[in-house]
Amino acid sequence: MDAGLAAVLGAAVGAAGTGGAGVIAALLARSQARSQILAEHVRLIREPRKATYVAFIEACRDEHDRLGKACQLLDLHLNSPNSAASEERYERARTLYEASDEARRALKHLEAQVYIEGPPSVISAAVDLGASLTDFKHQVLDVMDPDASGTVEAMEAARATAYGKYVGFLYQASQAVGADGLQTVPE
């Protein structure tokens, strides 16, 4: 082989190597840019989602606390030998129940916002929590209404179930907000 041909072959191999390295570098940069855009997108939706979840869970906690206090007052009302104190407890329980009615619209609005923010796992947990709070409220009414057949035990069971759904929502919301965008968001 002569020196001219060797020089041409050397230049061709060098050019191919440089071009190949350039292509590989471009593909890696493109992949990194996609990852950065995805992570930025998740960061941008994380804050509004987090604010929505926090507002909803705080309203649910207020509702649970309100109904829980009514539950305690009704239990004391039913087991109190003093009729004056018993009636006062009943009236306080009724006031809490009525406050629950007033707060319900705002809670439903926040629940709708959670449905919009998603993902499906959080929406499902919100539906479960909302249903359990409604059941708890119905159990409180069943004990409050003298013509209904509600029991303190059923009311307490509904209270415990609602709290369990509250915790379930917290876990799902935390998982969704904590997703970094590079992994699949939980379903």
C-alpha cells in the first residue's frame, strides 16, 4: 500500500470516528434535554396539585373532627344521667352537624379540584374518603334522630373507617406529589 492511500484511509477513519462521536453526543444531549423538560413539567404541576391536595385534606380533616366531636357529644348525651347537661350536649352536637351541612359545599368544590388534578389513584382515594365522610355523617344523623335506629357503635365504626380513608388519601397524594417525572406516576 502506498503512502497516499494510507493517508486517505486514515483520514476517512478519523472523520467517521469524529462524526460517530458527534452523533452519539447529540443523541445523549437530546435524551438529557427530554428528561430535563419532563422534570420541569412535573415541577410546574406539582405545586398547584400539592396546594389542591392540602386544601382538600384540611377540609376533610375539619369535617372529620366536626363529626367526631358530634359523635362524642351524642355518646355522652345518650349515657348521661343529668338531663340538663344531656340536652346541652345534644344541642352542641346538632350545631356541629349543621356546621357540617354548611361546610359540605366547599368540601365538594375541593373534591372536584382533586378530580381535575389527578392522577387516578388520588382521585380514587378522594372518592373513597368523600364517601366514607358521607357515611359517617349519616351515622351521626341516625343517632341524632330519635326516630332512627342508629347506634353509637355504628357511628364509631363509620368514624374509624373515615379516618382510615383519610390516611389512605394522604398516602396516595404524597406519592403523586413526590413523583419526580422520570418515573411513572402511580395509577
